[in-house]
Amino acid sequence: MKKIAALIAVLCLSFGALAHSGGTDKNGCHRDHRNGGSHCH
């Protein structure tokens, strides 16, 4: 049971690694300076 709880905790905490910083415009989009264009959430 402890292994399952630890796995769930790791999975929940790992979602923060997918987030990134940067301001958004009024549509919730970021400029992608590296690849050009933009992406929205």
C-alpha cells in the first residue's frame, strides 16, 4: 500500500515539471521565440 501511495505522490508532483514560466496574452497564449509562432493553453 505504501508503494501505491508513493507512486501517486510522484505522479502528482511530476505534473509541475510540465509547467513553464512566461507571461500570457489576453487569449492565454505564449510566444514561442525558439520555434516561432505561439501556443495556447
